[in-house]
Amino acid sequence: MLYWAAVFFIIAIIAAAFGFGGIAAGATSIAKILFFLFLVLFVVSLIVGVLRGRIPR
């Protein structure tokens, strides 16, 4: 997922360089959404990993 965020970020930079405002804005918003989704999933998996280590079996 982080890969796709980076891909859309590169597309946004290229589109902005050529002056395509709509495409750049769309790619930037997709990249932001994917990045924050990746960040939330990372924090959740980190919390679950910590809690699994503390719960005795």
C-alpha cells in the first residue's frame, strides 16, 4: 500500500510539472489517503503486537 502511495505521489509530481492541475490534484489526494491508511494500519498492528506479547497464555 505504501508502494501505491509513492506511485501516485510520483504521478502527481510529473503531472504538476506539465501543468495538469486536475490530474495532479487527484493523484495527490489518492496518495494522501493511501498514506494515512497505511499509517493507521501500522499503528493498529503495532498495538496488537504489543498486546499479544503481554497477554500470558
